Amino acid sequence: MRGIRVDGLVLGTLVGLAIIAMIAVAARSGSGKKTWPTGLVLTGIGIVLMSIDSLLPELRGMAGEHLATLLSTDGIVIAFGIVKLVGLGMLLIGVLLLARSSPRDDDQRLIDAHKEIRTSHSIVESMLRSGLDAKLVVRAERDHRLSEPRFIVRLVNGQVEQLFGRPAARLRDRPLQDASPQHLRDWLVDAASCAWQTGLPYQAERRFDNERTEWFEIRAVRHLNGVTISIADTTDRRRVEDALRREAHTDPLTGLANRAKLKQELASTVHRVQQRTSVGYTLMYLDFDRFKIINDSLGHEVGDELLCSIADRMRAALRALDSASGCTGLASRLGGDEFVLLIEGLVDVERVHALSDELVNLFGEPHQLSGNSVVSTASIGVVIDNGIYSDAQDALRDADTAMYTAKEAGKSCYKRFDDDIRLQVTNELSLEKDLRLAVEGNEFLLAYQPIVDLSTGEITSFEALIRWQHDSRGVVQPGSFIELAEELGLIGQIGEWVLREACKAAISLNEVSQDGKRVRVAVNHSKRELLSGDFVAVVRNVIEETGAEPWMIKVEVTESLCVKHMDEVVPVLRDLRAYGVQAVIDDFGTGDSSITAIERFPIDVLKIDRCFIRSERDDRTRAAILHAMIELAHNLQIPVVAEGVESVEDLLMLQSLDADEGQGWLFSEAIRLEEAERLVANGMSRWIESLPIIEHMHRFDKGLPRAG
């Protein structure tokens, strides 16, 4: 029994320590929580357990003898004592938890929560006031009399005060419609309603024309019980954007629309015509003649003045057109001296032609520029569209094509793009394609026209003239494709082929020549070839590859090319002569060269252009001009070849003027190499025997240097 008591004391001590630990944990963990339900339960359980020993006498009376004896033992008494201790602990813990959940703690928490709300409100208000945009927060209130909620102003920042013209105190708690300025009132209410009803952000920008033009942007976002609205004054930004847009779409020199603006407006106009919301338009592409000469001779400042004067005349023409017919027009400068007029609503052909004539006359009048009276006429290409074009670029291209047709027609005129021009363009495109194939397929051939000594009648040389043997076009003359070959960059290949064939022909002609008389072959080369930088090297390589001798070849260069590019051409001619190739000035008299320039050219032969032989002037005037040219060349010890000899009268006149050599149909047209070889093999005089002026040709033996 003593052991049971001792064990009971130990167990009771442990239970007491456990209760103390439970009280400490409960005191620590219950802070700040809703602990009163738990405390109430523990208090009730503790009271019940502490009253358990009052049940022990009743249990003894109710139990049998054996059980009553067991309930009377010390161990049972100790066990009930322990239960009472546990109940006491639970009672203490419950009371502690109930004490921690007192109303005074709840009040403190409410005070703390209120402080946090006020702090948050202050932070939100400071954020609103520190924003750059005007911001206001409105609350949505339901009104059974209205289908939509009313919006009451709750918070505003300083920018709203400035924009609305009222202090915050006069704006808070007022309906948004009453608080807003008149020009923004309906828009703000609509923005708030839209954001509130849809739950989606609302954003829009509008322009207001009052005393000054203003732009505002509004953004509205819904929150729990209302809407937050931001109002930004975008007027300055819009002005900058408009200025940049004008700069991007305006030619800085003339103030007209630029290429980008024209493309934009033309595309819009074409679209309207396609949609049948516009009757059509007229497009005029203007290029001004002699502008480059004026710009280069009088200076770029005068050139700029001319462009501005042209722009002023275009504006005046559009104003007159607008007042007379009500057609809207856009004047634009594409660059350089190219301008375009876009006139919507003008589709009547007769009126377009009348306006084109007026513009040609208008731009034919002199411009007074820095003390200079300058004339720069206009070549105009016209397109009239009432639904034909679906692409603006096509219309602009055709107007450009018509403008070039006007230039080719003599300038200072206009041409309307029509089926004839379209066919011409189609043929040119086809010609371009065929020319490329011709270069690849070697479809060219050379014809040789004799050059004759006018004193002996003997052939001294031949000029090699290229022909294009086309399958469907027949024989195409060089004037129809050489310029195109230069544009396409094919002239180098063609020129080298001509030189190679000429070298082969020169070898053949000299092999059949009688008495060892030398026969040369002259070839023509383009500006692109001569200024390429490697022309002399190409000539040298071809001559060496074919086995020809340098003296067999003559290179003809036009006078105009020599004059315009004297510094580049003179070294080329000098190097050719040093190598042994003769240099010939072709088309002399058409290039405005001076005596000093002629003296500078390192040349062996001078060819007078056929226009002086075929001139419509009277014989005396023709003879005087030719005599001056021939005498100039002879004074410089340069032999002369006269082109275009087609009659006996031409021959007699040239003989009387001491011309050295002649070339023309009187002697022979351009012939194939086989026939040229027969002429050379027969002593080069078969055709001369039938001429009645043979005695005149043998009479003149001047002893001057010969081209051969």
C-alpha cells in the first residue's frame, strides 16, 4: 500500500507539472486569436473532473462486495485525485483563455484596424496627388429612380482641382456630373458607366475646339464599389506628333507634299475610286527642262529658288482650279526637279487637256531669280483614272512614262498615257528581254562601210557597224538598241564582241589586200566603255588574243563625249595612240568644242558629221562652213573624213574643199565581210569604174597626210 501511495504522489507531481506546462503554452499561443470557445469548453470539462470524487461513495454503494472493496483501495483514491488535478488544470487553462479573449482586446484590435485603414487611405490619397495625370475615384450608388448608378466623387488629386477649377473640398461627395467641367461632363460619365457595367478598362482620346484646340485622354478602371478615372492632357504631345507628321510628309525646301505623302494620298484616292465613292482623278507628272544646266551654271542657291518658284506657281494653279471647278488637288515634289499634281474629281478629257496646256504655258514664262531671268519649261505626263487602276504605283508609273514620252517629243509639252504609249512600253520591255537573250545567243553581226580616199578613189578603211539579226523583228539598227544596252549594262559585252569581230575582219581584209596596202577597221565605243577605267587594257587583250596588229584598228569617239569628259577621255586616247591604235573624233561639229579643245585631243583623224553635208542651207553657206572645218583640221595636221556623201555634187564640193576622205552611200552602203573582202581583193576599185567623176577623183592629189 505504501508503494501505491508513493507512486501516486510521484504521478500527481508529474501531472501537476504537465498542467503548469499546458497553462504556459496556452498563455503563449492564445495571444491575438479568438480563444473564448476553447476556453469555455476547457472550463466546463475542468469543473466536471474536479467533482468526480463526489461520485465515489455512490459507486461504492451501488457496487458489489468485491467491487466495493476495490473502490476502497488507496490506488483508486489516488487515481481520482489525479483526475481532479487534471480537471483543475483544464479549469485554469479555460479561465486563462477566456481572459485573453476579453472585449477590451477586441476593442484594441478594432482601433488598430481603423488606424491601418486611415493609413491606407492616406497612402492612396498621396499616390493620387503625386500622379502627373488628373485622377479621381468615384463610388457607384444605386438609385431606384435611375436605370444606371450615380457616381459620387470620393477622392481627387491636385491636377483634378486645376482641371476642374475647384478645390477638393467642393468636389468630394458630389455627383460626378455636377463636379465635372461642361466640356468633359458627358464624356466622364460615359467612361465611368462603361467601365462599371462591362468591368473592362475604358480608354479613349478626344479633341476639343474651344478658344484653343485641346486633346484629352481618359482611362477608367472599375474597383470594388466604383471607378478610378485618369485624365491626361495630351495637347502638347499631339502638337509634337502633328509637327513630326507634317515634317515627315512635307518637302523641306518647297513646303509641298513629299513622296511619302503623295503615295499615301494617291493610294487613298485610288481606293475611293475603286469603292465608287469618288468619280476619279487626274495625275500629272512634271519634269522641268534645263534644270540641271541652270543649277550647275548659276549655282545651287539659284536652283533652289527656281524650285520654290515652281512650287508657288503650282499652288496658284491649284487655287485657281479649286475656285473654278471645286476639284481638290495636292501638289507634291518627289525630288530634284520632278513634281506631281493629284487632282481628285477631274476626269473630263477636254478639261484635262485645257489644264495641261495652261500649265505648259505657265511654266514657259521666265522666273526672276537673284537678278537672272530663267526659263525652265515643263514636260508633263498625264494619267486620267476613273476606275482603271487598282494600284497607285501603276498610275504613278504610267504618268512617269507619259512624261518621258513628252520629253522625247520635244519637251515643253504634255502627253496623256494611252494605248499607243502602253504598246510602246510593252515593246520596250519585250526588246529588253530579247536583247539579253541576243547577248547570250550571239545574235549580232557586223556590216562594213568603205571609207574612200577622195583623190585616188581607193578604199583606205572600213567602219564596222553592228546589226542585230532578230528572229521576228528582222535586222535591227544600232540606234534602236545601243542606248538600251547601256541602260541594262550590256554595252561592255557587246562592245568587246564588236572589237573582237573587227580584229578578225581586219586580219582577213589585210590578207587579201593587193600590193600590201594596209586596210584598217574603225569601231565605235560608248561612253560607259571609254570611262570604265580598263578600256585600253580590254583593247590590248582583244588585239593580242585575235592575233591582230594595233595599226589595224581605229577607235572612234564622239566629239560630245570628248568635250563633256575631256579630263577622262584624253588619257585614254593618248594611251591608245601609244599602243598603236588610231584615235578618231566622230561627229565633229556637234559637240561645241573650241579650237583649244581640239588642239588638246590626241587624235589621228577627224570625221565631219553628216548633218553639215546634208544641211538645208544654200550651197555657198554649206561650203563656207565645211571649208572652215577642213582648214582647221589641216592647220592642225589632222586628215578629214566627210560623212554622208550621197551625191556627185557632194563629192565635187568636198574635193574642191580639199577634204581627204569620204564615206557615204555614193560609194557604198554597209556590206557584209565577204563582199568587203572581194572589194579589197579586186584592188578596191570595182565600183569606182562605173562613176562618171573618176577623172575628178584622180585629179586631186594634194599631198596632205592621209587617214590611211
